Amino acid sequence: MAISREHWGSRLGFTMAAAGSAIGLGNLWKFPYITWHNNGGAFVLIYLVCIAAVGLPIMMAEILIGRRTQKSPVGAMKAAVGPAWGWVGAWGVLAGFVILGYYTVVAGWTLSYFAKCLGWTFNGFPADVELGSMFTGFVANGSLQIVLSAIFSLATMGVIYFGVGHGIERVTRILMPALFAILLLLLVSALTMSGAGEALAFIFEPRFAHMRWAGVLEALGHAFFTLSLGMGAMITYGSYMSRRDSVVTSSLTVVILDTLIALFATVIMFSVIFSVPGMREQVSKSTAGMLFITMPKLFYTVVPMGNVLAPLFYVLVAFAALTSTISLLEVIVSYFIDERGVGRVKATTLCGLATFVLTVFCALSLGSSSTLSGFEWIRGKGGLFATLDHIASNWQLPTGGFFITLAAGWFMTRKSTEAELADESAPGWFRYGAWRFFIRYIAPLAVASIIAAVIFFHADFS
Ligand code: TRP
């Protein structure tokens, strides 16, 4: 007899877990630094357009496919459209593997900065500490990087062993609101700093003159990354969803929360960078360390009770990362469980170990191994870490997402998608026709034309 599929335990369970997956290092670590790289304003605007016009409709598409089929991505695509579509799911499993490879390394950093902050809180924050060079030295310490990411991998595997249901849900319900509250507090403090005006102008004033096509691809790619789209994570989470939850309301909630948190983080960090002398130069030397270079300064010099909040903040970032790595590993593991008949414990162990091998290579590619750190396949993206990030978010996720739009918009019947979206749980304002227009035309055309523009106008791959 078939065992009935696990489900979220409460009404908001899905929304919480999906928000936990979406909100992570993409918002707190990556978005601020790619915004910096891409010169703010215009990039942020294009990103927001991608979120609304491409991200939201695809979020709804993935969740509906999951909820309808009650299967993980490979099986879900086969069941929703046809046997040949299984490879769209497989493409997603591969993307998950690549993302986990480097994401776990950054997640490991949060653990170390938690420990560092505890030290600063109890022993005082050294006035002359050079947070920029400290960070560069830290990531180049290969054995430390491996140990930190090993701890994080084990934590991720630990949660996956126990299954999604109550574990993830219970944790996210408490931690996500706490993270939101602490960010609000930081936002208020940051806005009182002298550089706040310059920061807001940098982020929100669109200056298109310096925009490159590659920047547009990056905005699109990041819209997929930050919302956990394009690889079936939301299909998988949707497959544990019960019919009481509305696909529409939960998609919109997740998208709004995710966007707010990314913008908060960026305003906070840029306000510090523009206020503290010398910070701009330090950050420019290793942009990828922004979260770890700018934030400590804010806590220990400006924020009221900052020395209490600093360690708490890095714990919350670590948990935000954990609720994201869980969703990535769950996609890979659920494939082996659902499609290959492997048991959960065995699948978790094997998939966890396999991704950890890739993580070790990434951990060594930040200065500790010159071979792994130095090669440059893609101009401006030197080293394995940056290369994998570029490939996964700018290419794998948008292409995966493109086929998901085709599946939901053109290959599934209108009746089947309408039954999931416009059911009795849907909010009154929702117009199914509008979603259908976006998923059939706007989203696929936007994704395809941005990818084509980058390829054919040989946009600088920087
Ligand atoms: N969205 C997460 C973040 O912003 C990362 C993530 C989790 C993800 N699951 C994913 C990205 C699935 C792409 C696909 O940190």
C-alpha cells in the first residue's frame, strides 16, 4: 500500500517554508554585492521588473505543478506534461547540485562570523580592525573553509534526514520573523547615518548609461535565484502543499517578503559603506565579502545594543541560509526517493556527500588553491566559486525556468492550471487570464530575448 505523501503541518506551513527557501544568502549576501557591481539604480529597476513579470508568474507555475502532481520535479514534469519533460526536472536537479556546491561555503562563513562577533561582544571591538583584509585572509584559509562548510552540510543533511514536515516548518516560523525584525531595526539605524542619502540614490535612481546586457542577464538570473525558481524547488515544496493553501496568495507573499528583505539589506549595507571613511575601498577589493565587511562595523559602532544584536544577526543569517540549503538538497534527495526508490536516509547520505565533494573544491577556490582560484573560463569570473555561481544563476536557472513557462503556459491544459490557481482558496482580486497571459507570452519572451541578446550581441560576459 502506498504511504501517503508528507504534508506541511499547518495552514501557513507552505508559505513559511517557501519563504524560508527564497529568503537566504541570495538576499543578504548576493543581491547587495551584485547591485554594487552593476552600479545600482538601473540594475535594481530591471531586477524588480524581472521579479514581477517573470518571477511571480513562474512561482505560481512551479507551485501549481507541484500541488497538482504531488511529485518531485522529474516525476512532476512527466505527470504534468509528458514523459519527455522529465529532463526539465533533471536539469533542475543538476542546478541544485551546482548551487549547493558554492552556497554551502558562504553559509559556512556565517558560522565563523557568529563566533567572531561573540568574541567582539565579550572582548570589545578593536578600533583598528581592517575588516576587508580580515575577510580576504579568512576565505583563503582552506582548511578552515572546509571545516565550516562541513558543519553546515551536516546540519542540512540532519534536517533532511527527518523529512520536511515539522522540522523545517517549526524552525522557519520563529526565525524568519526574528530576522525580519532585526533587519528593520538595522534599517532604522542605517538610515540615520550620513551616507544614507547617497545610498538611496545609488540604489533607486535609474542611471541606464552604464548598463550592460550582461547586467540584464544577471538581474534576470538573480530574480530566479532569489525566489528559488527554475530548478523545481518550488515544485517540490508545492508537492507537499495541501489544497487549503492558495497558490496565488502564498506566491505573492513569498515574492513580496523576499524582495523587501533584499532591498532592506542593500540599503543597510550601502548606507554604512557611504558613511564610513575607507569602507568603499575595502569593499571594492572583495565585493563578495560585503555582508561580512560592512555589517560588523555597523553593529559595533552605530546600532544601539549592537553588540548584542551582532551575534544574533549572524545566527539568523545562518538559519536563513539553512532553510535555503534544505530546499536545495531536498530537490536532489526527493528525486532519488521518488524516481529511484532509494530510502530517505540513504539518499540523504549519498547526495549530501556528493555535493560536499563539490563544496570542498569551491572552498579551496578562494585563494587557498591557486589552480582552483585562478582559472578564468568566463571573463571577470575567476575561480571555481564564481564560475559555478555564474553558470547556475545566469544560465541553468533561466533556461530551466523557460521550459517551466512553456510547460505551464502551452503544454498543460487550461483546465488543469485554472483548477489549481482559481480554486476556492484564491483571493478575489486574482485574474486567471492575467497569469495566463504572463506565463504564455511575457515570461518566456523576456527570458528568451535576454538570453539571446547576451549570446548574439556577444554581450560582454563580465
Ligand atoms: N533563494 C535562495 C536564496 O536567495 C537560494 C535557493 C534556495 C535557491 N533554493 C533554491 C536558488 C533553488 C535557486 C533554486 O538564498
